[in-house]
Amino acid sequence: MSAGAPTQHRVVFDFEIDFSNGGGLQGQGFRLDIEGDAIDDAALADYIVRDLRLLMVGEVRILDKRIIREAHKRVGT
């Protein structure tokens, strides 16, 4: 973390995504910057689908979710 970088919240989680046309996607230890210090599973599922630009998504399961404090890594969106 660079000097002077603000510490903010990130969510670290595992996920499983099923696609409506078959197949799936899994992620472990995935990190996303969030506003505030909490995010519910439904909002997180929507966020990951949008962030990865996924289509034909069926079910999304959020697993082992935890909030951490560290500087955001993403530069602009």
C-alpha cells in the first residue's frame, strides 16, 4: 500500500455461477472494491455478473464472503 493511499473496503469471496445454456464458472478468493462496509449476497451476485459482463446467467452462489479494509486497486472504471 502506498503512503497516503486511503484504506477502503473490499469484499473477498468465492462464487459459483451456473449458466442457463449449460456450464458454469467458479472463482476463489475473488476481490471487488465496494462502497461502505457491507454488501448483501444478491447485490454482490449482480455486481460480479455485471463486472465480468456475463450473459445467460442462471444461479449465482456466493460463498465464504468477508469484508476487508485495504486500498482499492482499480484505477477508474
